[in-house]
Amino acid sequence: QFDVVIVGAGHGGAQVAVMLRTQKFSGSIAIIGEEPELPYERPPLSKEYFAGEKEFERIQLRPAKYWGEREVTMLLGKRVVSVDPIAHTVTTDSGETVGYGKLVWATGGHPRMLPIPGGDLPGVQGVRTRADADAMKAASETAKQIVVIGGGYIGLEAAAVLTKAGKKVVLLEALDRVLARVAGADLSRFYEKEHREHGVDLRLGVCVDAIEGEDHVTGVRLSDGEVIQADLVIVGIGIVPAVEPLIAAGADCANGVRVDPLCKTSLPDIYAIGDCASHVNDFAEGAEIRLESVQNANDQANVVAKGIVGDEAPYHAIPWFWSNQYDLKLQTAGLSTGHDQAVLRGDPANRSFSVVYLKAGSVIAIDCVNATKDYVQGRMIVTAGLRATAEQLADTETPLKALLP
Ligand code: FAD
């Protein structure tokens, strides 16, 4: 029996424990995690860790001794398979039952795999955990040609690392541009050009029919019949929120588990945060969304920890994100979905520029490529919902913050 049980030893779960102790919470805390590792940073799995530039020790969220000193019990290598909201207990795959006062569900999601023939063949690799990254790294060393399926951030980052390492990479995207779900067309075109110039065989609007191979992948068959040879297929097509035990327990679920502004689920004393939590976001015009970012996991964790110590305040945090590809550092603030105008600030040809997104004349988001000053000031204008003209926003001589009233 623990006062607080956190399910999921990832970004959100770790931060709940850190914040509880920062808030002088003196009750007992346990974190139950499916992976064998202590909490670590996930973003480097498709960046510095995958590239071999950072050792695993350097991506741990806290040194091992931190958890002992703060009296956070780590129950690792255990998957929670059921929740009893009446008895206030969870049960793990090894049959262990753990009681809780408050339960925090911070399980993220599983990589969405391809629902096509051969989609689960050895050599077809999703990217979510250290084990995935290690498998991908090992397989890529001997691979002659690698196919990446999905032109989202993870697919593009993996393609950049592999290309830099001298590998032949074919990247397949079903839509007519990369990053279509998260960015405007200017940014998509810029990244498509960059990847092609670095040697990626980038194909848009292609449909994958099957993965070929007997006991290991040998190729990817497209809907037009072409078979692209591959000895490693990396799949980056999103995640499925890991909420099955909560659904079974009767929690209100949509795309993920639904939470209120205090991150409470519909079940008593159960919170949910991070990638698996479907919430109404102030920066999405009140739409119900899931955000897959370290920012969201950490900020929702803070809302929960403070709520548990009696300092309740609704979630209201500006979304931000980053992505590293080649020598390009992308930083984004706000959510551009639903924008009706995109203003280019600077020249993409210089490989340093920003795109400011507006809706009905107000700034709702900014994407900055190698433009940290714009990003820092961009957060201010997004938070303020600045009303500005395209001419003002495009004028690189004027710092963005000078446009604030
Ligand atoms: P996670 O960090 O995924 O933690 C969930 C944990 O719960 C996992 O360890 C999982 O194994 C465990 N778990 C699941 N089910 C159970 C269960 N039933 N019982 C016990 N344990 C369970 N975000 C950014 O902001 N910037 C980036 O550049 C970026 N790059 C990324 C690159 C990659 C390759 C990946 C995979 C993600 C990236 N993200 C990035 C997203 C970011 O990592 C996630 O948004 C963040 O990790 C979400 O935190 P979380 O706590 O919700 O889930």
C-alpha cells in the first residue's frame, strides 16, 4: 500500500514523484514501470542516443541514487494489467497487487504498427523504448538499405541519423507532405528539400501494401506493385495510448483516457497525464486533444503533484516541442492546427527562419528553424495571442517582442 502509486516510469511518471517531493509531500510513493530501466529521456532515442553520441547514463532523468534518497520505490519490469477502482488496487502481470491512495496513470503509448501482411516480421521496428533504439541501432549497422515508414518527427530524425552515418535510406510518407499533422506546408517543403539534399530517397503520397520476407523483412511492397528492398524497416506512424486497464476499469476514454483540467479521470482518485491523456487544451481553442511532448508530460505531472498536496490549479501551459535533424534545430511553440494564415519570417534558403501561424488575425503558433531568438520571443507572442499583420511579422528587422503592446 502506497499513498501515491504512479504507473509508468517515463517522463510524466518521474516528474510527478520529483514534484511531489519538491512540494514536501511526505507520504509513500511507488512507481511501477514496464521497462527495466530507471526513468530516462525518450527524445534522444531518435537523436543523440541513436546516433551513438550520448551514452545511456547521460539520458537518465535523474541519477539512480536520487530515487533512493527521495524514498521513491521503483517497481520496474512490471506491467500493470488491471485496476480495481473500488478496492484502490492495481495488479501487475506477475500477479502482484499494490494498493494506492491516489493513482497516477502515466503510461504513454505503444508504437502503432502497420496493419498489413508482414507488418510484424522481424526487422520491422517501432521506436518507443531504449530496447527499440538498441535493436534499431544494431540492425542498422549491417543493413544495406533501410526503409523508414512515416514522415513525422521520429521518422525524419531517424532518417537524418542514418543518412549521416552513410546508410541508404528510403522514407515513405502516405500524405503529400511530411510533418502534415503538426506543421504548415512551408516547413514541410523545407524539410523535404533538406532530406533529399542529404541523400534520403523521400517519397510522398505512397501507400504501403505489405512487408515482404520469410522469417525476416526483405522488402516493402507499395500499392503500385513496386518492391523496395529493405533489411530494416523503421515504423514511425504514431502511438496507441496505453490505457487498456483503465478502459476495463470503466474510465471515460476517447482517444486516450479523458481527464479534466486538474488531470483527474472519471474514476475516483485516479489521475492521468502525458501522451495517454485526452484533455481540453486552451491552446487548441478548447479542443480535446492528446499532446505527445515532454512539455505536456512534465506540466501535467506538475498539475497532479500540486493537486495531491492541495494546491490545485488547472492545466494551462503553452505547448512547446523541438526536433533535431542534421544541423537543424527546430523549436515550436503553440499549436498550428487550424491556422488560416502562415507568415514566413526570414529565408529558408539561409537555413535560419521562422513560420508564424495566425488564426483570425491572432498569432497561435510559431515554428523556428535555427532561430532561437524568434522562438524565445515567439512564445511570448503566442501566449499573448498577439494580433499583428503579416508585414509586421515578416519583418526580420523588428524583434517579435517589439510587436507586443
Ligand atoms: P512515456 O515517457 O512514454 O512513459 C510511459 C512509460 O509507461 C513507459 O516506460 C512504458 O513502458 C510504461 N508503461 C506503459 N504501460 C504500462 C503499464 N501497463 N504498466 C506499467 N508501465 C507501463 N517529445 C518532445 O517534446 N521532443 C522531442 O524531440 C521528442 N522526441 C521523441 C523521440 C522519440 C523516439 C519518442 C519515442 C518520443 C519523442 N518525444 C519527444 C515524445 C516524448 O518522449 C513523450 O511525449 C513523452 O515521453 C511522454 O511522456 P509520458 O510520461 O506520457 O510517457
